Amino acid sequence: MTLIKSISGIRGTIGGLQSENLTPIDAVKYAAAYGSWVKKQRNKETHRVVVGRDARISGEMIQQLVMNTLVGMGITVIDLDLSTTPTVEMAVMMEHADGGIILTASHNPKQWNALKLLNNKGEFLNAAAGQEILDIAEGGNIEFAEVDDLGEIHKNDAYIDLHIDEILDLPLVNVDAIKACKFKVVVDGVNSTGGIAIPLLLEALGVEPVKLYCTPNGHFPHNPEPLKEHLGDLMKMVVDENADFGIVVDPDVDRLAFVDEKGEMFGEEYTLVAVADYVLKHTPGNTVSNMSSSRALRDVTEKHNGTYTASAVGEVNVVEMMKETKAVIGGEGNGGIIYPELHYGRDSLVGVALFLSHLAEQKMAVSELRKTYTSYFMSKKKIELTPTLDVDAILKAMEAKYASEDINTIDGVKIDFPENWVHLRKSNTEPIIRIYTEAKSQEEADSLADKIIAEIKAIANI
């Protein structure tokens, strides 16, 4: 049980002791700090913040605490209630609001929740803003509104529909071609808000959705991280239903993965690769993904005569690099699609629409589409941290050990070997070291990861 305070937000488990977990007192404390920060950004009489949540069990409780704290600061709240992370981001822009809060712990299990914080552009906060909010929370000098100046809560449940309308209007979303294909698609909504949003999008595109775990009650039927080992039911149902493919999203709908018509994983890393291939075909340009993402995006980008750039891990870092390089598509290898034509945020809905457009125009099965991309294989492992471990010293030792290789240290340590790579970094959201490797075979990727883990354990004496 823990409370993780980082520049990307406040994340913790429900229950337990104040300041050690995400208790009601902690939710109020950090919501107040955020509200104080929002009011400092724009010196004006009224401020507005959009608030939405995924379907996890603690969501309604945390949302009421957060919204009423903002009301107590004189801030008007636009209440989206059950929503998705990209929908809240879109709503901040469309409302011309001063910021937004999404109540979701993303792919973490049901006992977790979090306050994910947005600026007035509907984008995640940069490091400086995040640190300022942490400092305000610890400082404790937060001023609340007088009784005549309290804020209000305005409920608006139209934004998922408005989000879908914006997607349908995108020039690259080929609605007619998709409708002509009469696709049938199984949707695993992990009993969260993807179970609302993805079927609505599919129906608007003339696709028949077959719903699996689409009741938004927060009781996740499997580990909510969209990885192969958690998706046996989806893989089976795609085959049983004779569907064209399957879709799975995480609880807040910013990660997207596909299952092909044979019930096999398309590959979480290849969600961005396939969507980028389609976007670059129609609008040539540059791409960005983070350092833990597949080399396959680089290959596709260079095929279309663009330039690929790797950023530090974290959506805010990807977005910053995308703006810097004027990238036309980007994201993260964990199934996060960022399409600037719509907005600068990971968005599974726009990812689905662009993937369907690609599939409709290519006129091939999902398994055949996958064969058109270079096959790389990744291993994603982790080491649990204990309070006594000096992670920085471990990473420094690994950097020294492989000093003769191509090393990048902008985010942990990435070692690029000629035929494969390994990326070691401390997680911002969990007490672990992540070990990502990629190679031309799964055996090679797993072997490299195990070798690195053994070396780290030897250094740390664990």
C-alpha cells in the first residue's frame, strides 16, 4: 500500500493511513493544491476545471471529494462523470477551461486510483508545473473562497459523443470505406469506460460491436493491463464470433491493443506502427515514440521518408518532442496513439478509427497486415524495489559496465546493441525498475532481459 507523489499526478491505493495511501484527506489536499495552481495561472475572476473518471469502484467517492474541494476554492467544475482520459482532454479544449482532472489509475488494479492533472490545453503538466503543485500541497497555505464566491458543478454527459463527432470529421478517418467493409469487432472494455466509448464509436462507423466486459462497474475481470497473458477470453471470443478482429483498452482508454481474426495478438507495440503507417502514407512527416518503444516505428517512418525521434518515457515528454520535431503522429509503444490533428494526448478512440481506415483501404485481414511490418520481439520485465536499494547507483554501475556500447541516459539507461537493445528505468508510478528489451526473436529478447536482471541482482546483492 503506497502513495506515489510525482510530477505526473498523485497515485495511491484506497484505504489505510493518511499520507501513506490515497485517502479522502489526501485527495482533498492535492485537489486543493491543483486548484490553487490553476488560479495562479490566470489572474481572473472565474476559473473552470473539467473533471471525469474511469469506472473503478472508488471513482465516485474520489470525484465528489475533488469536485467539492474545487467548488470550495471558487472554481466552477464541468462534471463529465464516467468518461475517458482523452475525452476529458478534448473537453478542456472545447470548454476553453483552465484545466482538467482525470480520476484514474490507468492500468493499475482496482484498489488503486489517481488524480491525473491537465493544463489549459488539455495536456499533462510539465515537470515544473507538477513540482509547483507538490510544493503548494506541502506548503499548506491554500486559500479557499468566501461563502458568496463558492464555485458550482455543471454536469455535462455529452462529451463522449462530441469526442466521437470530432474523430468522424477528421480527413484521414475514411468513414465510407469503413462502413462498406461491414466489420464485426469484439470489444473488451475491462468493465470500465472503454465499454461505453468504443462501442459507440464503432456503431458510428458502421461496425458491429460484440461486447465483452463492457459493463462500467469497475470490477475488472482480469488484470487491466492490455497484455497477451490477460486476454485469453478476448482471443477466444474473436474466433468463436468469427469476428474481423478484437479491441482491448485499459480502464481510462488511452492504451489500445488488437487481436487478429485468428485470435492472436497483433502486438501492443504494433498499434502505433500500423496507425503511423496509415497516417504517413497520406500525410508524410516525422514521428516520435519513447525510448522503450519498438524500432519498428523507425522502420515505417523511414519507409515514408520521415525522421523518427525517441523521447524520454512519459506522455508529456513524447508530446514535447512531437511539437519540437513537428511530428504528424507519435505515441508510446504500450498502445498509446497521439494524433496532433485531433489533440496532443494518447487516444484509443482516434487510434481505432485510423486503424479501421487503414484496414479498409488495404483490404486485407489483420493477420496479413501484421506481416507487412518487420517483426521485433519485446520482453517487458521488472524488479520490485525495496527502500534500501540505491537505484541510481545500480543504473550508474550498469552504464559503466556497458560504456563501450551506444548508451543513452536521458531517461534511465538505454543500451543500444547492434541487433537488440535494453532500457532500464525506475518507474514513476510503481516501486519497480522496468527492464525492457527488444530483439529479432522472443527467445533472444527474454534471454537478454534475464541476463540484465541477473547482473542487476549481483550489483545490488539481492
